[in-house]
Amino acid sequence: MNFPCIKINLRKISNNARLINDRCTLKGISVVAVTKSILADIDIAKTLKKSGINIFGDSRLENLVKLRKYFGYGQELVLLRTPMISECEKMLEVCDTSMQTELPTVKKISDICERKNRKHNIIIMIEMDDKREGISARQVIPFFDEVLKKYPRIKVKGLSTNARCISRRRPRIKSIENLIEIKKKIISRYNYEIPVISGGNSSIWKYIEEDSIPEGVNEVRIGEAIFIGNETSDYEKINGTYDDSFMLEAEIIERKVKNGFVYRFIIALGIQDVPYKHLIMQDPCYDIIAQSSDHTVIGLKKNYLEKMIKDKTDGLIPRMPEIGDKIIFKIDYFGVMFSMTSPFIKKIYIK
């Protein structure tokens, strides 16, 4: 019962985390490791911690509960999605900081803080480039004003924006500069210092690497760049990182033979595990041609056999897959997410 499985190379993840964290640290930027794609896996989180990561963020409270139970209350944890009203009470037990976009939610958190005699940090999320969560830039001052005047147990710790999660629009320097300008307005008007400017995610890596990130940005939320080695503006591999820290293996359960060659076979992996568009075939002779909930059908590439025979090319004869053979895939960021989330995919750690 070892297949399908995802092989997790902790050494390669550590390499990526150290490289990204070190380059950010040199520029005065803290890295928040985003653990949602790995389901807050503790073995991976321990590796990130040993590699220099000091803050963990996740959009799912259940994942942060796992991290809190393991690391205890000295570890800084951030909820990256505006909490549901129904989870605010639990969130305050687990998280030091939360992203906020709605005043009714802030009020709920404040009421709980009053009752429990505690304080809570929030980061205001501002929508600029992604058409996802966040308030508009013109709403920030009124939002901040209400929090400051009505909710003394809530500390506005930071301002944040996002890009390239829903919208295909690349992050713009102007949008990041707007965060800093809003911070300056708040300092000028309220004499209130906001310590964190969270400039974005893996999509702003090029700005960091090229040293063109606006001065004042001191935090970035990184997931894909650590786990897959990609920046997500142009989806290019980051120099020095590994893009194969996670590899998926599945077993052949059926095959079709024609003219002495296996022209089609089926593996025990389906949409319920990982949708095929997130799988990258490593065998050059075959392509994924179809998928159902339980099966993935793989076929010999079109005209591949005819071309080999015509060109008399040596060394390109497809291997003959047998029942029980394992097929290896690289996976993209969402492939990691599906694989780590699926209860049917075994996790194997390479240390």
C-alpha cells in the first residue's frame, strides 16, 4: 500500500528555503513561509525552521493549529485569510496576527479580546493587482481610523497587498509604493508607526533579486518559490533552487499492446488524487491523454513509433512498461497541494 506516493526531498527544500531566506535577509526582508500547499506538514515545517524561517503563515486555521501544537507559543503564526466570524474565537487562541479586510470581523475579534483581556495584531490587506481579497486604497484611512478609535485591543501591525493569485496581472512597483505612501499618511496623521509592509508573494521575487523592491518593504509571503523553486511573475525557475523537491509516483494497473509496443497504459491515480494538468511526465515517450476520478490514461506520443522506425534512431525505443511498474512525475505547485492534501497519497521523506 505504498502507491501512489509523493517523495519529499527535505534536503532540497532546505536548500531553497536557505537561499530565499538569506537573500531576503540581506535586504532587510523577513520571509513568512506559506504552509497551505503542504498541509502544514510538521517534518517540512521543521526543515524550514532549521533553514532560517522564523514566521509561518497559512490560510487554513486547522493547519495553524497543527503548527501551534508542535512549536508551542513562542512561534509566530499568521492567518493569511480573513477569518470567518465563526472561527474568530479559535483563531485568537492560535494566531499572533491575522489578515483583515472587514470591520465587522475586526469588531468580533475586539469583543473576544475584551472578554478574554488580551490583544491581537492585524495586517490590513489592500486590493491592488489581484482582484482577490482586500479593501481599496482609498478605504484604508477610514478603516484604520475606526480600528484605532473603537478597538484599543487591536493593533494594526502592517499593510499588505497581493498579486498573481487570481488575476494574471503581474505585481507593479507602483502598487507596492502605494503601500508605503499609505503608511506615511498614517504616521503623519495619527503619529502611529506601522512596523510591517508585506509586499507580496513569490511573484515579487524578481524585484527582490534585482534590488528594485521599494525601500520600506520588510516582509514577503513565500510558498511556491520555496517548494517548487519558481518565481510566479513569469513562472521562471529561480537560480540555485530545485524544482523537483516533490516527486509523485504511481503504479501501472493496466496496459494495451499493439505491434509489440505498449501504446497505452493506465495508472492508479485519478482526479480525486491530482488533476492531470498538474503532472509533468518524465518519460519522453509518453503523454497523459485522459483522466477519470480514479484512473489516468497514458499513451505513446503521436507518431513517435513511426518516426523512430523511419529515422532508424537508436536509443529511442520506448521501454516496455509492465503491470506493477511505477511512473514518476514532477508536479507543479498545485500538484503539491493536491498530493499533500489527498489521504490516498502516501508521504515519503527523503532526508
